[in-house]
Amino acid sequence: MSDQIEQLRREIDALDDQLLALLNRRAALAGRIGTFKSGASAYRPERETEILRRVAERNPGPLPAERAAAVFREVISACRAMEAALRVAYLGPEGTFSEMALRKQFGHAVEAEPCASIDEVFRAAESGGAQFAVVPVENSTDGAVGRTLDLLLRTPLRICGEVALRVHQNLLRRASGAAAGLEGVRRVYSHPQSLAQCHGWLGAHLPLAERVPAASNGEAARLAAGAADACAIGPEIAAERYGLGVIAANIEDDANNRTRFLVLGAQAPEPTGRDATSLVMSAPNRPGAVHALLTPLAKHGVSMSRIESRPMRVGQWEYYFFVDLEGHRSDPPVAAALAELEQLAPLLRVLGSYPVAVT
């Protein structure tokens, strides 16, 4: 048995040597491409998305497609960093789902800048302090993030990518007390949304524990790290950041809970064949106005995946409508529908066309 294990390890070592040589060969080729970009951004969301889609589709296993894509994400990130350093702003602090979304999209070879509010995330990218920003826009359980929608109305930034993140909530306790499990837990810290998403589990397993809202899951983990009788709810990344142990995993009440994030920057990605277009428009204050705005979409066969209304704040009962369409703005059906919408809507602004998230 030991001889067989040793032989297999030698084969793994040989494969590792080949992988290392191939990785460096790939990095050299990426570096050569960078010399021809003439100052263009090293981050090309459409190209990176195409690579990850190809990896997922061609992966023969046994490595799961999601894991294979994660490995290639880091390879892309490392090669991209050889071209240029990227700074990406996100809603902090460290150890939150926003940081997880950033890493899923950009990998670890970028400088991540945590910001205290969504407003600050936008400002960081608008001022040039960061090249890109990652902001939450909707949750499958809690709905749209209103502040993100409001700021999209005014920003010069474009949507150039999206991230769909599966939200797994975990009960975290400092490492010295993790072996005790739930015994002695008197308080549970977390963001109010996370507390709500785990209401059923908490009621069944910690009915007497005080539920204490925190500004973020990262802040909750920091607080729990300093108290022997407290836990936090949050992602595994928060446990890693603050030296906590996971004493109960996946405690969210909705197993399909997801959060969608937008990547904002100055780029306008080229079409990939699986794209989305986001826009905002207003409707005149008269009967049937919204129906009239949707007619061009049906006429040209353009599918609408989402519509969200927000008050204009300039008059009573007047609204902006945020719409997500299937397809790129340069696709003929989408382009034709947008041309007609421009004639009908008092305000129409295309917020960006971008590759659909790799899931």
C-alpha cells in the first residue's frame, strides 16, 4: 500500500512540474498580449467570462466545474496582475459577502479597498481612486438594494459585469469556544438581513439567545471574536478573517438564497453571446404609459428578466423603472427596441451591457 501511495505521489509531483511550466508559459503569452493593448485596461470582463464558460463546459471531471473555474479565476487574476495592478472598491469591512463577490469576480491578485458605505464605493471608482467597484444590487429573499439603484441614476460609471453569489450563512464562534458548540451562547451578532434569513434556525436551536444587529457580518464576527458567550452569523471568509470556528454551517432558512452584485467601471464590454443590458427609464404620467414602454420589447422579441420601480423624488407618484434585458445593446433586436424606447420615454439611459454571470 505505501509503495502505491509513493508512486502516485511521484506522478502528482511530475504533473505539478508540468502545470508550473504551463502556467508560466501562459503568463508569458498574457504578458505579450499586454504589450499590444496600448494602455487599455488589463481587465476585460467579456474575455475572462468566455474563458471561464469554456472551462466549465469542457471540464470532464472528476474536479467539479465550479472548482475548476475557481482555479482558472486565480490563474487569470495572477496573469492580469502582471500587466497592471488593479484596485477594486467594495462595501466593507473585510469578511463580508461583498468581499466574497469581489474575489469571485477578480481573484486574489487585486488590491481590494473596503468602503464604509455604498456611496463611498461609488465615489472611490468615480474619483479614480479605484478602477472598479463591486456593489450589491438585489437579494433573492430581501429584494432590491435601493441605494445602489438610486446612485446608478447619477453615476458616470457603467455596469461592466455581474456576480451571482450563493449566500451560505454560518454560525461562527471564537476558536477557543468552538468545541463547546451551542453551549453557553447568549448573544448572536449579525447584519439584520442575515438575522432575518436565519430566523427559523435560530428559533429552533438558540431560542433564548439575544439577537444583536451589527453594521455588517464582518463587524459581527469581530464582536463575537471578543466574547466567549457570543456567536456571529456570516460567511466562512469572516471566520478566516477573525479567527473563528464554524460551529453550524448553512443555517439560512432559504437554501436557494442568492445575492447579485454589479461590477462598475469605465468599460463597455463587447458581446459574448450571453449578455444582459440594464437600463433606467421614466414613464409619462398618463394611463397605459408603462405598457406602452414595454411594447417595443415584445415587438422585437427581447426578454425582460427584471423590472424595479423607484420614486423620482421630484413629484408625487412618479417613478423611474430599472429594467434588465436579455442580450447586448449591439444585438439587432435589443438595438431596435432601444431605438423605439428613446422616442417614447421622457428619460432613457442604458446603464451597461455586460456578460451574464458565470454560475
